[in-house]
Amino acid sequence: MKKMKVIYILLIIFICGLIGTAAGELALQFIPPDSYFHFFLSSVISPFWEIKKIDLIVMKFGFNIQFNINPLTLVGIILGSIFSLRKV
């Protein structure tokens, strides 16, 4: 039962982070590019994790993951944390 609570909390935080990212990207479409708020929302942190190439003789493959984290992503994560911890 405790494992399901942890999965629930992480899932809610992840979904709220995605909603925050989408809201930030959507807001950038409607805000004039020369405003300070556009500059604030367009500041993005992009952590990147990559495995360049793995050669297993039979096959070769590579793998990478990149996240775009804007200020509304952090707001979504914080609100998701509050919401999920309040429900548990």
C-alpha cells in the first residue's frame, strides 16, 4: 500500500511538471517577444543525458534524454507536490 502512495505522489508531480512546461510554452506564443516576461519565461534549463554508442557486435544503438525546464515547470512541480502530499 505504501508503494502505491509513492507512485501516486511521483505521478502527480510529473504530470503537473508537464502541464507547467506546456503552459509556459503556450504563454510564450501570446506574449510579445520584447517584454521582460517573455525573457523570463524563455529562460530554459536543458539537462541532457546521452549514451553515444553501444556496440554489441550484433547491433549498435545510442540513447539520449533531454528535458526543457522553464519557470512554469518549477511552479507546476511545486503545486503538484503540495496537491499530492495534501491528498496522502
